[in-house]
Amino acid sequence: MRELTQFLRPQKLKTKLILFILLLVIFLVSIIGVLSVNNISGITEEQIGIRALKVSQTVSLIPELKELLIQKDPEQKIQEIVERIRVMTGAEFIVVGDHEARRYAHPIRERLGKHMVGGDSRQALDKGEYYISKAVGTMGPSIRGKGPIFADDGSIIGIVSVGYLLEDMDSIIRQYQFRILLSIPLLVFVAVFAAIFIANRFKKAILGLEPNEIAWLLQERTATLESVREGIVAIDAQARITTINKTAFETLGIDSQKTVIGEPIQKILPQNKMTTILKTGKSHFDREIVIGDEVLVVNRIPIINKGSINGVVASFRCKNELDRLTKQLSQLTTYSEMLRTQTHEYSNKLYTISGLIQIGHYQEAIDLISSETSGYQYLINFLMEVVPDPILAGLILGKYSQAKELNVNFSIDPDSSMSDIPDHISRERIVTVVGNMLDNAFEAVISKDHEERIVNLSMTDLGNDLVFEFDDKGLGVDETKYDKIFELGYTTKEGEGYGTGLLLVDRALKKMGGSISVSKSDLGGAAFTVIIPKQQRS
């Protein structure tokens, strides 16, 4: 009972494969065996009938036999001739009769002169036909080949009947059937080894995993691909797409309802360069490509198995996200250093205030405290009045603090006004525009070897547009380069991480229907004018 319970438990894949293949082979061998046995009986009977017919045809054409049959063969020479042929051909009997079916040759001499029995002779004697028949004669059931004997003038003068007993034929059939049945166990034995070999190879091909483990891995892989924020696309050796996640659909602008699995990558993404990896096998890391309005950072890695390239996996992410993270990290590092310096500076000022109080110079201490707080308080009050939007006001206040840390004289036109920002205008895009423009202005005046680091911001919401003007006392922009500064990677600064700020500004403005222009500033550097229409585009 315990053995039966163990057998009924869920079997491993290898065991299932062996049992399935073995049962399939046994089933097929059994079907083939039954069909073969049945076919052997029919084929053997047919072949013996043909042999009997051929012998009867040969005997009927012997000239001497015809002569003796016309003479009524008084010396029984027909019997001698026919018996020699019967022994040579292995026939059970060869009977020769005249036109009345009276026997002139028979294996049993006592039956000579008697009429042939079986009732199947008239077709040869009356119609002159050769044929095969099955009948019961004096020697038992038999298969017979019958044929007429013609005289030279074409008249029918006799009949030849060549027969093989059915019991002899059954013995031959049983021998063939026994051979077939004997081969079945051998085939099953071979099938067992073949099943084990196939199961082992199959298990090795799937890394020894069970079906439930494969299903779990597939679910886990799908969940992993969909959870990452990077777009992922994989192709096979024929450059057909095998894997693509949701982020890739969104980033590449592909309709998520469209079936792309199995499609050539060149058809879906012509500028992918993944086919190059298939040919070279060399990985690409941190390569930049432009898809539509997005700049992507792409990594491409070949899938290599046993020295051959079976496919390529590509992962990509929008460069502006990476730039934003890089810039935030850089700013945090800068802020940390600035705070350390500022802490040291304010420690000195606190000691000074403490000393002034201790020596009784209270007014001087109050004046020093007021000078430190008046700038921030004035800016806060000003921003609350002219820029009611908390997101934009917070950005400008943050940039003011950054300017102080960078020792940049950042001022805002007191006549500025930015209180009428329509709700449909994205605050995030305004932050992108203003933030990047101020960053560029700060970097422009810092990079110039000059004591005066001046950046001015002017804003107005009068009329039908929002207008921002940025002026700096930097090196300015060459007039011949005005059209190039908004291109990807263009920068006048040294090092990595530059060349995307103005590109992001330009794209954000295009999405809002705005524009940007550059000219020479009265301060000596560059002057950028940003215009954002208030009216929503239809």
C-alpha cells in the first residue's frame, strides 16, 4: 500500500518523461504488431496463391503434357512429369485433368481417373481463364492456382490445378508471427534506454528544473522586468524581439497593445544598433541615442552561450533623469562643503556677537544680527508679494541661497511680477526652465576669471505671455553659436555632465508652446529671454 501511495504522488519530470515515452512506445509497438500479424496472414495467402497460379500456368504450357492428354495417356506419363514438378516447386498437390475434369495426375495414385472435386474448375474449363481460388478438396482446404490447357487449335483439352494446404500456410504464418512477437520485448527494452537517455538530455537542457519551478521563474522574471524603471529589450540571434517590458513601451513610444514579440528589431526600432552587437559581440555601455524627443542612455550586452552569440539585451533610461540625479548628487556634495564652510563662518560671527555682548556693546551686536537676517527677510517678503506660486517662489529662494554659497551676486528686478500663472501651465516645466537657466548663469559667471559675479532675473506676467529674462556678467555666447547651444552635448565647459541644460529648457518650452532667444547682455555676458504663452494650445 505504501508503494502504491508513493507511486501516486506527483512524479518528477524525468520520471514522467520516461513513463510517457515508454507507454507511447509500447502502445505503438502493440498497434504495429497487431497490424503486422494481420497483414502477414493476408500477404502470405496472396503470395502463395500467386505462386500456385504461376506454377499452373507453366505446367499448362508444357507441349509433351498436351500431347499425352490428347492421347489419353495410356501409360500414365503425365503423372511422372507432374510429380517431378510438384516436388521441385514444393506444392502440396498438382492435379491435371481432361476437359471433363477427370484426373490424369494426382499425388495419390488411387485417385487417378476420378473426377476433380471442389467445384471450382468450371471457370477454367468453360471460359479458359487462369485464376486463384480457395476450396476444400480431397486433401483438405487449400489455396489453388487453376488454368486451362489449350490444344494447338485453341480448344480447351484439360485443366491444371496447383494447390497449397491452408494448414501448411497457417504454420508459415505462425512462424512469422512468432518472430514479430519475439521482437516486441526487445523493442520495449530498447525503448526503456531511449526514454532514460531522452529524459536525461531534456532535464539537462532545462537545467534540471521542474515545470513548477520553470513557471515560478517565468513569473518572477516577468515581475522583475516590469518592476525596474529602465526599459529592457532583448533579441535573439535572428534579431527578433524576445523580451520587452512596460517601461520600454512607454519610453520608446510604442503602443502597448501592439504585438512586437517575434518582430524584427529593425522594424520596431531602426536606430537600435543591437544588430551590431550580434556581429561583433562587443558590449556598449552608457551610449547616448535620441528617440523622438528623448535622449536615452543605453547599455547593450551580448548573450553568449558556449562561445556563440545567441542574442542581445539592451537597457535604457532617459538621460534627463540621470542628469537630474547626477546634478542633485553634485549639488548635495557642493552644499555639504558649503555648509561646512558656512558653519565655520557663522561660528566666528557667533563668537563675535558673544564678545560684543560680554563687553557691553549691545547695539553693535544687534546691528550685526540684523545685517545677517535682513537680506533673507526682504527676499521672502518680496517673493510672497510678486510670486504667490509657492513652487516658483521656493525655487527662486533656493537659488538665492545657492548664489550666496557660490559668492554670486544674484538680484531680482524689483519691478518683477509673476502672480498670474494659469493653472494649465505645468509648474514642473517652469521649474525646469528657470532652474536650468539660473544654473547656467551661475556657472557662466563662476567660470569667468573676474571678481564681479552678477546674475539678474526679471519676470513679468503682463499681457498674454509669461516672460523671464536672465542676464549674467559671464563670457557670453558667440553669435555664430546661437543656433547650436540648444543641441545635445554642446557646451563651452570642460568635463562631463554638461551640454543638456539648455536642451531640457528648449524641450520643456516646446511642450508649453513657448520659445527662448539669446542675445548679448548689458552686463557683458549673455541675455536669455523666455516667453511662455498664457493661452492654452488647442
